[in-house]
Amino acid sequence: MQTAAYPYQPVRERRTLTCFLLALLMHLLLGALLYYGVRWRNAVPTGVAAELWEPVPEAITPEPAVKPAPTPPPVEEEEADISLQEKQRKARQAEREAGQQRQRESQARADEARKEAQRKATDAQRQASNAERQAELARLRAQAGGAGASANTGAGSGSSARPSSGYAERVRQRVKPNIIFNEDVAGNPAAVVAVHMAPDGSLLSTRLAKSSGNAGWDNAVLRAVQRSDPLPRDSNGVAPSNILITFWPKDEGG
């Protein structure tokens, strides 16, 4: 049996264009996804850098508010205050010392005036006592005149008789402790004092018979003789009426 021969015709595929378009679309979507995925990954560091950049102004902005530079002026003001206080303290101290110095000077003047008044009072009292003593001695001398004259004629002693050999030295030893003299004297000049006494040794008068050449030593000796009143009597119990006593600043006789 013979069959009829038919020419071969390939089977025509259906929907080929649709598949091609779908494939193209998928490739485009995949390409877009890859593109944006890669771009997103590359953009992440930029965002991180932006976040790190923002804190920098926050750390810098507080600095103008602190302003540590203006702090030195209070130190200078404090030093100026300390310097002013120190000057005021020194001024008060100087004023206090000046006041103390004025007080010491005033006290010294007051002491000197008091001593001078005491000396004047002592001198006045001494003069008054001397006047009373002169009157009393004159009375005693008048009373003892007759008895003394009779005793002197017989024994050759009494108020008008010459003193014994050691009497002047006894009187000098009596006066020496009362001499107040602290000056330096060139050499060893002698001052001779003439003393007029009553029979009981009371001083009637004193005078400088011979000056030593140093007024301070002469006056010191005269004052010492007056302080020693009454003077000791002679060995016969009666003081001679007149006697000379010699004094040396550098006395080596004890």
C-alpha cells in the first residue's frame, strides 16, 4: 500500500515572543537589583561618615563658653588686694611703733621731771635741815663754849685742838662709800675738802679747798661728805672744828 508523500513542515513553537520578553524583563529586573544593591552597599560608608561628622561640632561648640583666658585678672586683683593689705599692715605697724616711741619719750621726760623735782625737794629739805642744824649747833656751841675752853687749856684737846694723826683717814673712809662717780678721769687728781664741824661731828659747812680740775669729781666728793653727816668724833670724844680731807678718783688706799 503506498502512502501519499507529504512535505515535512516543522512544528511552529507557540508564545516564543512572550517568553523572550519575560526573560528580558527578568534580566532587566536582575540587573536593576544588582545595580541598586551594589550602590546601596557603596553608599553605606557615606552615611556612616555623615554620622561621624555630626558630633565634631558638638565637641567644639562648648569651648567658647568656657573661656579660661579671663581667669588671670582675678589673680592680679587678689595680688593687688594682698599688696594693699600688706602696705596697710606695715603702715599700722609703723604708726604703732611711732606711738610707742612717743610714749617712751614722754615717759622718759616725765621720769626726768620727777627726778628733778625730787632732787629739788631733797635740796630744799637739806637746806632747811642745814638751817635748823646751824641754829641748833650755834646754840650747842654757845653752851659748850665754856666747858670746851676749860678742857682744852688743860688737856690740849677739844673742838679747837688739832685732830689726831689717824682722824682724817677715819673720816675719809667714812665718806668714801657715799661717793657716786662713774666718769673717767685722766690721771688721779686730788680734791681737798675743808669741813667745819660741831663738837658732836655734825657738819656746819663744807667747801672745796682745792679743786681736782674735774668739776664732776669735786661735786661728787662734796655731796658724799654731806651724805656722811654726822662725821665720827675724834679719839677724845670731841670732833675738831675744822679738818681737811683729800680724795682721789683712783684711790688705792682701800
